Amino acid sequence: MAQKNSSVPAAKGSTVVLHYALSLAGGKQVESSYGGEPAAVAIGKSDWLPALENLLVGLKVGEQRRFEIPAAEAYGPAEPQVHVVPREEFPPELELRPGMVIGFDTPSGEEVPGTVVEVTPREVMVDFSHPLSGHDLVLEVEILDVKAGKDV
């Protein structure tokens, strides 16, 4: 990828094209764009969690950085939000098991993740807290391009 905007630092309104890896502080990788297509993050548009977007401000093309993000600044503390869902609301062929993460549609059409906590013949206990809540994170980035707000 061409480095056309190597002197333009990322700012609110910029779109930053980058490779990234997000890991738990213990080293377990959560997701990564390395080895695939780079990501494009429009700073201030909530493409990412605001705390993660803000880390990109001031970075320029070619920079590689590693950031440690405390849980309180990422997805917050681990506070279970367990709801009981009738078993019949799930497809009968779905083999539910504790630890399974399932996408649930909200009335507004958003999809939110829920983690199965317990399964009985009649009920499924699902925790709707974010799967990364309570975890310190590590974000590694390599900035490939920065497009200023007017260039976007």
C-alpha cells in the first residue's frame, strides 16, 4: 500500500488504515487483521470502542505501537448480566453448552453477544455482559495510511 500521507497524523475525523492485533493481557489473541485485509477505522465514528480509537490519535504512517488497556478503560469490570431465556426460543437442533457465545437480535435490530452460562431442559441462562469485560487488553497496531477528514 502506498504511503501517500506519511506526515499526516491521525486525528478525530481521520480514517486510519491499519493492521492490528487485539489480545488479552495474558497473551491470548482475540482478533487480528495481520495475514488478511487491513482494517479502516474512522476516528470518532465509533467504528471501534472510543478508548481504542483515541489511542490512534497522533499516529502517522509507518508507526507500530503496542498499547496496554486496563479493563476499566476497555469494556469495564466483569459484572454478569444473566438473563433466563426459555429453551424453546432456540432452534431444537442447536446443541447449547456453557461457554458458547451466541448472537441475539435486539428490538432495534442490533446484534449483541450472549454467553451461555447454564442449560437446563427448560431454560438457558445467558450472560449478556461483553465477553471482554473484566479483561485487560493489549492492542498492537501498524499504521498503513491516514486519510484526513476532507480526504475521506
